[in-house]
Amino acid sequence: MRYIDEGFPAAPLQPTDLHEFARMNQIIGIVDAMPGRRSPRASCFNRMLAPRLGVPVDEAAVTAALPRARLCLEEFARLMGKQLFMAGERVSLADLMVIPLLYYFSKLPDGQEPLAEHPTLLPWIRRMEERQSFQVTKPPGA
């Protein structure tokens, strides 16, 4: 993503403000460090993909993932603060890294309560959903 952003600078997705740039990198680091079995990814896989693939749902994995998912949500909300987007007032690579996770997590019963604990995240998800780039890349039926 950084390569593409730097190669096509017409609409930059990396903040030039040092603090916003650091915040973007912190958020990307959280996403990169999320282990699949202990993050929102575990819930999304087990609730959405496993049934489609004919794989049994691992309820223990979902239960085990919720504390880490809550921690991730807490950090995303803390780092975002009262800004419109994750790292500032414009969309950045951080938003693009987080939106697939939180979009699908918001569709799960397991995600409703944890997301409701962070009142800035659901409006952020809706803002991201309204973007043309989201609309044209959203999988059918999502």
C-alpha cells in the first residue's frame, strides 16, 4: 500500500504531519501484529467464512478472541480520538487497513457490544462505507 501511495502521489494516503504519520504507523502496526486466532479476524473467520467453506465453527476460538478484539477496538478508538479518520481529518493507510476488519466485525453478533463501547468507531465505519472506494471494492453480498 505504501508503494502504491508513494508511486501515485496525486491523492496521498500518508499524512505529512509527523504526529498523524506516527499515529497511522501505530494503527498499521496493531493490524499487522494481530494474530489471527486472537483478534477480530478469528470471529470473522468463524462466523462468516467457516460456514461458507463447510468448516466447523470453533466457538472456543471466538470466545478466546473477544478479549483481544476488545483491546484492539480500545486502541483504535483511543488513537483515533475525536478525529474524523483514524490518523487525522483525512483518510490514510490506517483507515484502509482497519476498515475491512471492523466492517465485517460490525456485522457479527459478537461485534455489536464491543463496538458499542466505543462511540466513535461505528460512525467512522459508516463514513468509510460511504466512500466510493469502499463501494466499488466491497464483495457482493457484504
